[in-house]
Amino acid sequence: MSETMTIIFAISVMLAAVGGAAVLTWFERRLLGIWQDRYGPNRLGPGGILQVVADMLKLLTKHDWVPPFADRWVFIFAPTAIVVAMLLGFAVVPFGPGLHIIDVNIGLLFFIGMTSLAVYSVLLGGLASNNKYALLGGLRSAAQMVSYEVFMGLSLMGVVMLSGSFSMQDIVESQRDGWYCVSQSLGLFVFTIAAIAESHRLPFDLPEAEHELTAGFHTEYSGMKFAMFMLGEYLGLILISCMITTLFFGGWLAPFGATWLPPIVWFSLKTFIIICFFVLLRAAIPRPRYDQLMSLGWKVMLPLTLVNLVVTGAVALWMQGA
Amino acid sequence: MNIFSALASQFRTMWRILLHTFTRAETVQYPEQKPYLAPRYRGRIVLTLDPDGDERCVACNLCAAACPPDCIALQQGTREDGRWYPEFFRINFSRCIMCGLCEEACPTNAIQLIPDFEMCEYDRSSMVYEKEHLMIDGPGKYHDYNFYRVAGMEIEGKAKGEAQNEAPPIDVRSLLP
Ligand code: SF4
Ligand code: SF4
């Protein structure tokens, strides 16, 4: 793609991601409603879709308040960081053959790096609020994200070993003869769990845990800054779903040779199904206790990842030798 | 082993929730679709008339005494025919908790709770109902009960001893040994 095309594409990806995140706030509530035998927002516009506009208007017109006891500039910076980091993460997502903003040879590392940066947002938000609930939320998020970060990266190394590349397009191409969700099912399992913890969504939303910490790290946030946190969270959800699609479900490759739909449609469909799966997790599974979360991470997930890594490595070597 | 059963339980939960895609929503779409209210639902309060079309309330104040948040106020008066009646009768519905204790306390079945809860107002003072707002034109839930016909109180047109199941009065001064 030429340079202008890339810029246009980047802008449209950004708009699509932000718009998607906005629609997702409504879609998630409707889907949760279906699974919890109720309707969710269904009044405004067809099926309630205009609820998005109403929510946006409400957030925009709310008093945008910085508490006098807060660390002003960090307080303002924190919600921006998560949105920026998540949007940057979209740069390496391959939406179709040749349809990407950049295809760097460290694409996967770039993605992992960007999601890690999002931790700062939560951490700084909690710290700058100068509020005990927020601080506890920030503290929890720091411990949770740092420990889940470890095997989130490691769980992807199996994929990298099999495809022999960090570039997203190469990883997709290498899945032509079999998606990694089969050969790397353990990796998929661990990555999914780590990804939920990383994007601190339910059931691993311990940093916000509204029943114990009012709203955790964003207790003091209101109006647009609160909306930014929400936007970041939903962007994170979309990004993670894109990544799972790319790394484990063949990206834009059509399943069963069904190439009568364009690759980008296949990509969106797969991503959509994974987003629905995340919503299902939210509907079904209660939040674990904090120490349970930690011991799950270090005592179960990390050994599992290492086993996966060793076995994948051995098999890859053996295949090369054979 | 524990971890496998725990994992299986999580997946089972997810499957069970997924099956709820095919169940109907329990929600009652309220303003368009009214919920079923049982005949004995405790809602807005009315004052009723006895079968002869006369005011039932005898202003005994028992309801006001029973009311937990003290939202009933009334003033007793006496009519020329000897019947007692409330000169005013006021219920502050912004305090009423719809507990129904007033109905339980009332000896004349005058005060009754009915299945209606739609009493939204913009102005708080509109929640205070006076007697003319509370009064309805019928006997409510109890069609045959008429307090003065069973009570011994003397009113115009009914002397002592004329009520149902009431023995004629005894002149105690005549009870000489
Ligand atoms: S329903 Fe209860 S609270 Fe309301 S007026 Fe009667 S006694 Fe008072
Ligand atoms: S409504 Fe019933 S309890 Fe209350 S004052 Fe009248 S007769 Fe007595």
C-alpha cells in the first residue's frame, strides 16, 4: 500500500475500533440480557442501539471533575494512556491479505508491549486519585497484570515456534494447513485466561471489583475521563479478540476452503464470535478471590505454559529432524 | 484432581448459561405491558362507603395509631344523626409504606388498600391526598358490612338493642333482688 493509502487505512481502522467499542457497550448489555433472561437496553431506537448515543451524550455533559486532592496531571494522563496503548496495538493486526497498517517482524512483541503499557494507565489512575479504594484497585491491578503478563507472552511462544516468525502476516500464512487452536490448544487456553486478566474484564476484574472497591482504580473518575477508561477496556476486548483470531483461529483465512466471503469478513466474523465468548464468560463466571487469582496464575497457569513450551519445542525439533 | 473438577464445573456453567439463549426473558415491559396485580395487592388507599351509601369511617383514629410512619391525620366530628365521621382525612402518600396495617386496624372496613401503585407526581405536595381524593363511591372489598348495623351505638333511625344479634338493653335499675 502507498503511504497515503496506509494513512487512510490507519484512520479508518481507528474509527472502526472506537466505533466498534462504542457499539460493543450496547451489544454486550443486550447479549448479557439474553443470557440472563432479560432484555437489556431496548428502548431507544431499533433494538435500543441509540442507547450508545444517549450514553455518550450523558458522559459528555457530565461534570468533568478533578478532585482537589488528586495528582492533577497524572490523573488526567492515566485514562489517555490506556486508549492510546490499545489503539496502537491495532497497528499490527492483519485484517486481510496485505491489509494491515504495518507488518513488522516483531509484530507480536509489539502487541504484547502495547497491552503491557495499558497497565500503567490503571496503576497511575489508582495512584493519582489519592483515594484508598483507588489505591487498592491500582495495587491489585499491578500484581495481577504483572503476574499474568509473564505467561501471556510465554503462551504465545508455542505459536511463534511453530510458525517461525513474530510477524503477524507470517503467522496467519503459516496456518494454511491447520489452525493453531488445535496444535496449540493449551496455549490458546492459557492465553485466553491471561488475556481476560490483562484486559481486567469480568471475571478477572479485580482492580475494579465494584462490590468490594466501589469502582477500584476509577472510583474518582467521572465524565469523559471515565469514558476513556471504558473505551480503553472495550478497545482492549476487541484487540484481544483480534489477536486470538489471528494467532489461533487462522486470522483472515477462510475455514473449510469457503473463500466465497472476502478474507476481512471472515476475520470480522471470527473476532465477533470470540467477543461473544468473552461476554459469555462475563455472564457465567463469578469473580474469584484475590489470592485465588494469584495462586491460579503462578501455581497452575505458569507451569502449564512451561509444559506447553517444552512439548511444543520438542515436537518442533523432532519434526525438523524427521 | 480438584482443579479438573473445578474446570469442568466452569465449563458446565458456561454451557448452561449458553442454553439460556433459547429461553424467554422474564422482563415485564412495564408501561406497555402491565404486571398482574392480585386483588389483595396493597397499593393506593381508598375510603369506602357502606352498602347504604353512607360514610363508613367513624373517625376512631385506630388507623392513625397503627400507621408506622404516622402518615394518616384526621379529625373526628359528629353528625346530627349521631354518626361519627372524619371532618378531614388526610394521607401523606409520600410517607406511606403500603404496609396495610391501617386496613387491619380499621373496625369498620372503611380504609382499604387497592391494586394500584401508579402515583408518580412532580410536586411532592400532590402526594398528600385529602378525603375527597380518597373517597370512592362503593363498599370496596366488603360488600355487606355495615358497622352501625352490628354495633350498639345509638344513631338516628336505630335505637339501642336494634342492631344485629343485639339483645334489648336491660334497665339495670330494675334488677332488684
Ligand atoms: S398502609 Fe401502612 S403506612 Fe400506609 S397509611 Fe396504612 S398504616 Fe400507614
Ligand atoms: S378509617 Fe377506620 S380505623 Fe381509621 S379512623 Fe376511620 S374507622 Fe377508624
